Amino acid sequence: MSAHRTELSRRRFLGGSLLIVAGSVVTTACDTSPGADDPSGAKTTLNVWYHAYGEAGAQQAALRYATAFTKAHPDTAVKVTWVPGDYTSKLGATLLTDAAPDVFETGDFNESLARRGQIAALDDLYGTARSDFNDNAIGCVTVDGKLYGVKMIDDVMMLYFRKSALSKAGITPPTTYDELVAAAKALTTKDGKGLFVGNDGLGDTPILAVRSNGADLVADGKVAFGSPQALEALTGLKRLRDDGSLLLGFTTDWWDPSAFTQGVVPMQWCGLWAMPAVKAALGEDFGVLPWPAFKAGGAPVVRVGGWTSCVNAKGRNVDAAKRFVQWLWIQETGSQKDWAESYGFHVPPRRTVAAGADKLSEGVAKETVELAAKYGKYNPGTWDTAVSTAFTAAAAKIVGGQGDPAETLADAVRKAQTAVDKQRG
């Protein structure tokens, strides 16, 4: 997922709820409210929210996991609620009411949920498994030293390139930003552009540029993207636009691999979720790269998004909710592997589970896992809509040559800092 929550854009939505008791489905609901009392006599009924994944079989898998849990814990019923439409807005509104779910998933974890006391600290659930979760999975849910969620899947985003196209042009896969700019320009012809990063010509590249030059976005509650390194990197993005190397206004955006698989561009920023489609279209004629280091002293970057399971701290069933999250996302490694591999294509956050995932064990998929481990970065927990909008608007002006870059970025820093301060109270 990106800062714009494009993960939601690339999915089609279903809806509804199912109540599961002692290993069986007992009733069906047609809305997404928590529902009435459980008729089975179970002592506790948990309402567990998922956004409506579009991948075939995902909803059935969530129900299957819930069924297994209730079979092992017959005193707890589980209502699986599949939420269609704008999940983030619906979740935010419902968390302020008595109808809030006991357990819910969230994309691009926002630490304000913890600071407002809306989600429970889950340190006690991890036990010895904590060291098995990758650094990104731990770091992204940490607020003031405590863990407020359990990562369910990692969505890795990186640069795809067509091996044959680069080879024909005599181009080595780029390892620096200068090489990427040169490659995109050389691969641009009268028939097509060299690189696709998004229909707006930006996509995630402002975030990638800043981080690839050794700068940060937000650190310790202070907006950091106003640094000289950040300004230098954002200004450098203008070179791709000025060269006319970027594909703009395609029929789908960067999260869909069609521009790449249809041969419209030889390089595209996209995600691991697209790899099955890329391989089906191109066979072995593709590779993956991190966004390259801006210059010496910088570092390559891949984006790591994904989904995290959280417990409603204000719910009536906090202990049972914790037990469910611990059982599914910490103890049940087989289900974790199934969730990552079988419904879309993702990386399990646990190292041992990822190492045992057959589809990630070889070739370009394995390279992607290694890139995420070495260069993966998640967006800071304060990177909400207000902060990301201020940053992206400034980047768009800088890349478009509008106004003074330093003044534009400084204004964005002021706006973003106000938003961060509001989050942190």
C-alpha cells in the first residue's frame, strides 16, 4: 500500500457477515454492524472486521480460520464481518461508537489509534515469537516502546524491468538514480516511454527519493522531509519529468502491471501482488530492483506496506480478542502461510513462515523477499492523509517547476507538523 492507500483502489469489494460458533456457521447477516446476541449460548461473541479483499477465496479462508478457532475455543463465537467500500472511513467512524469491532485489520498502521487509547498494547501476545517477526513488522506497530498490533501480511513494492528490453538497448539494470534516469531516457522512443511510476508521474517516488538520499519523512514526532537531503532528492525527480521519460495517464495506475505486461513500458514501479500476472505474461523475461540510491551515501529502497491486526481497547471482550489475534496471527503459522500465498501474493511477516513459503522460495519472488529484508521501509505511523497530502502536493509542485522548491517544501513541513502535533496531542 502506498501513502494514498491505493491498496483499497486495486480491490473489488464484497460484503456481509457470518457468525461462527463451536466450529460451524449458525447464521448469516447482510450488513456490517456487530449484530445481535449469539443464539448458541457461547459466553463471548467477537466481531472481527476485514476489508473486502477481492482475491478469490479470501473471504472463505477468513471464515475457515474463525471456524477452527471456535472449535478450539467453544466458549467464544466469532462474527466475521466483510466490509465493502471505503473500509478506512467506515472503520474510523465505527471505532467512535459502541458498534466498534473487537478485532480489526488496518493498512499502513497509524499510531494515533494507540495514542487515543483505541487499540490495546499486544506485547504480551508475542512471547518468544517476537524475534521471528521481521524488523519492519515490529517497527511499524511500535509506539513509545510498545507493540499495538500484529502484522498479517507484508506487501512489497519494487521496480520491475524487462530483461530483454534492457539487454537489447545495451543497458545494465540501474543501481543508482543517475543510471535510472539515463535508462528511462534511453528506453523512451517515439512508440513508448521508458518508465511508469504512476499516472500523475509521481506515485511513491517522492517518498522513495527522500529515503534513497538518507533522509527521513517523520522521526520522533518531528517532520523531517524538509532537510537539505530531502530537498535535493525531490528536486532531482524533476529530471525524469523534464526528459519526457515517464508514462502518464495510462488506463490503470501503478498498482496494476498492465502497462508492463502489455509492453507499453519496459520498467514499472509495482508490487509483489502483481508478480503472478507478470510471470504469466512474460515468463522469465523480467527482474526486480529496489529504487536506487540517489547518490553516494544514500541507500536503495523498497516499500513495505500490508495489513495489521489490532484489538479494540475499548471493547467489551478485550481478553478474548487478544486470544483470537494471538491464536491466528502468532500461533497458527500454517494459516499465516496460507493467507500470504493463496489469496494474492504477499510475504508472511514471520521469517520462518516466509522461509517455508513455497512460492517465495526461488527465482524473482525470493529476490523480492531478500530486497524487502535488506532495503524495506514502512511509512511512519504518523503518515496520515493530512501529512501525506501536504508532502505530495509539495513534491508535485517541485517536480512541475512551480515556485521556489525550498519555500514550497518549507510550507509543506509547517502544514505536516501541525497535523502530526494534532495526532500526538
